[in-house]
Amino acid sequence: MLLRIRSRDGLERVQVGGPHVSISQLKALIEPQLQIPTHNQTLSTDRNLLLAKTPADLLRFTDMSDPSRPLSSLNLSHGSVVFLYYQGERTVRGGPPVCPAGSFGRKMTMDDLIAKQTRITRQESPHCDSVSFDRDSANAFQRYVNETLVFAVKRGGFMYGTVSEEGRVEVDFIYEPPQQGMEDDLILLRDPEEEKLVDAIAAGLGRKRVGFIFTQTIMQDKKDYNFSNKEVLQAAELHAESGLKEWVTVVVKLEANEDGDANVHFEAFQMSDMCVKLFKEGWFVTEFGEDDDPKLSKMKKEVVVGGKDVKEVDNDFFLVVVKINDHQLLNCLLNLSWVLRVVNGSAKANNAGSLILEYKAPEKHHRLSFSASRLGPLSSTFPIENRNNLVTMRTLKNHLDRTKSLPFVKRIADFHLLLFLAMSHGLGSDVPALAECVSTETAVPEGYQLLIESMANTS
């Protein structure tokens, strides 16, 4: 992420690894990028730092004096401003060379002027054909935000699954990183080491990161927008980071139905190509004021929307709707030659290995197709990481005891359990191999089984 560093020399930018970076690490990054030694740096989020006259004045600014304090604890994120005081002189890098134009160089034609304009239009079609969810994983996420958080604060997670050649995204599990949820903001306190383990387990399961899911609070539901300006910025950043053209962003909200009851509702989008491009090029204003309209994203320079030059863009221009399917299969064995009868309809398998379910409702005929691969081995019953619940070896023992009747590979066929094992002492680097056993449904080597059971029995 980028931090903006303001000193007496003006505003400069420093590239940092993320909000987990400590203040001492930030100073170490500032030294080579801005040519200011770490011992000569005084940092603060208080702009009055630049008014300091004496060393005694500097002692008043202590918010960034602890070298081990992470940036996330100061609510610093992409685009935030940090104030820097230093003594002495330095050479400030100059800007790009001035190119001759007008009567002393090449003249700008009307075609050149039009070509330089940035036009924002709606993107009609997503790169992702559809997204579907493992029902248990989706329920585990929405049940927590509905029953525990009661949609009072935001919650988010990274979706893992597969992408078909046709662009269908299928989500099998959701990893919830460390985070701080608020009424209208979500700060991800990402742990790179934990995410490496998550990605390694996912690879062993034949899955990869395919999108981001987050919730909107009850208070947000009273406002007339699909995404707020903060949500657009966060979604664009994660989409750009992924490099996956089919990347999906899903929002979960509580909506009232016709009977006045509240239902949990999932909506899927892709951020438009233009949105991701503008984010990568640094067009978005990344600071938000209390009077800003959350329905609008502010631009640093004018763009053309509907033939008008503007610096505020309706967030809906950046959203491309993605349809949601249910990829949960009937709980039965699938054989390509079977034809199953269901109430008021039929189910059968086609030669492509898909289960076709047809049924009739009043004045409607429905036809749903499910991929045979969705009979996958994963469950979602183990407690989920980074929530307000303590997961211990006793939790592992209770889980294994509940599943005694199953083969051992089935007993550990849960992403959240595998992540717990990976973060426990003695198993970290071996868990991807266990994940491959789960993916292929092959027997777990006896040594691994004995080790896991002995870990559980230490509770």
C-alpha cells in the first residue's frame, strides 16, 4: 500500500507492505526512499508536528514513538497521510522533465485532447459468468454476522474455490483474516504468514483465492447505495491485487421482504475494468470527510461521465452485476446412467458429468444444472479462525470425537481445521500434504494420524 508522507518539503509517497508493518519498519522504508536517516525521523498523524520549533516541542508527539506499534493500530491504510519532521537538509527528487509544446514543440490537436480524456461508462458484461457457494460455508459466514454480530459491525473474508474455463466461479470455503469491523468501515489486519499457510492449504485442496466477501451493517442499509465509496476503494484494491480477471466481490446485507421480515441477502459484483485501472493509476481520492456523499467516489482529476467533466462518480458506474447460483448437490451418489425421480420433476445426469434437475411450479418451469465436481470432500463444522471464540486442542478433540465413525481423512476434511493444524506447533509445513489427501480422498499416512490424535489428547 502507499502512504503519503508530508514534511516541510511537501507531499511524497512511500510504498509499504501493508497495515501490519510496524513504525520501525516504516522508518526503515522511508530512509532509502526519501533519503532521511531513521534516527533523524519524527513521525506523527498530527499535522501540528510540522510546526515544532525545538526538540522539546517534538516530545509532545508520541502517537508513533513506539517502534513496534503496527500501522493498523493507528487506522493507517492505503493513501493515509503521515507527518514527518527532520532536521538538516536533503536533496529532494525533482519531477519529470518538462516536454516542449506549443510553438516550441509538438502542438496538441483535438484528437490528442480527446484521447487524453478518461471516460467512465458502465461495463455491461462481467468476466465472471456466475458465482456459486458451498451452502455450509455461506451459512457459516452469514449466521455469524446475523446471530453474533447482528449486522451491527462489518465483517469480511477471502473466498477460495475454482474458476472453470467458462468463467464460472465456485466458492468452497471462506477464510476470515484478522480484522476490525466498524459500522461503516472494515479494516483488514492482514497477516502475511497466516495467508501463506492459507494459500498453501488451498493449493493442496486444488483451490485458489477467487474473491472477497463482506457485509453491510443495518445502518448502511438505510442509505441508498449498493457500495459506499470506502467499499469501492477496498474492493478495487483487492481486485487489483489478485490479478484474476474473474475475481468476484460479494456483499451480504439484511433486507426487509414484502411481509416485513428481515432476510439475509447475497449480491455479487465485479469491479469494472475501468475501476481497477483507475485504482492502479492512483486516480481515487483515498481520504474521506464527514460531509462526503458515500454514494460517490472522488477523483483526483476530472473524468468524463455522460459527456460532462466531473470529479465525483456514482459508485454504480464501477459495479458489474454477477449472477449467483447454488452449487450444492443432492446428497446422493452420482452415476451418469442414473435417472432420479423427484417431487413434481426429475433429476438426471448428462454426458458432461452434470446433474440436471427439472421441476415445475405454478406457471413456471425450472431447470438447474449442477457440476458433478461439487460432490467435493470438504465440510465446514470446525470453528472458524479469527473470531471471538477461543479454539484449543480441546476443540480439536471434540471435533474428532464427534466424527469417530468416519474414515480419518473425512474427519479432517475441513479447511478451518487444517488451518488450525497448520498454525499449531509441529505440523505447519506438513498440512498442505494432508490437504492433498483430503482433496484426493486418499488415506492419511499413519504417522500424521497418530500425531494429530496425540495433539488432541493433550487437551
